Amino acid sequence: MKSPKEIKVLEKVCEEAKIKGKITKDNLAQLSEALGSRFTKAWDTIQEKRVKKYVFSPSKRIVWIVVGREREYQIMPEAGFCSCDDFYFRVMDREANICYHLIAQKIAQAFELYDNIEEEDRLYDCLMEEWKKVTA
């Protein structure tokens, strides 16, 4: 399956960042041009330190969370999934290619701009239940 242009730009910039170990003004400009307001929201999310990587021990399970405006959203980067409404209503309906939470997670991971939170495995189920809750 062919990736949309904006996803390709995001992946390319993140890969370059991993190699260079930094983000450049050119990288930011490329992302802004390709992703528009979704990049702006994602970048604000990163700057506000709202991307969290939970590492559970001893299992070493990893759960990515992005703190959104309404609640915390679970991100599954390998699956390209986010638990937000934008993902369900726009990405799944193909009105958009990616939500800003996924963009924020991908950039934060590439540039290591996330909070790394270590928790014990005994808290995994409790936290997963909390993250799965839908607020009305």
C-alpha cells in the first residue's frame, strides 16, 4: 500500500533526525508544509511535554500516550493507530491521513522529546483500563 506524500515526508524527516540526532529549521519547514495545522498541533504537544512513553518492568512492555485536549490517547505507532476521535472519524473515513497525536508521537520518538515513565507490571492493567475509558 502506497503511503500518502505527507506520511512519506514525516517518515523521511524522522529518519534523518535519528541519523543526525537533531531537528533542523529545514526539517520543521518540511513538516509544516506537508502536514499544515496538524503539524502545528503536534509540535505544540511535543513542546508542552504531552508525549509519554510508559515502559513496564520486568516485561518491558511499552505504551505510548499523548495527552490531548480532552483526555489521554493511546498510540500504537507500529499499527499507525490512535484512540482519538479524529482518528476514528477522519482517518478511518479517509478524510485525513493521520491525526496530530500520531504525528506528535512519531516526531517525539525520533527526536527523543518525550517523557519516559517507568512503571511496574502490576500497574499495567489498571492504567490500560484508565486509558481505554471514553469520556462523554
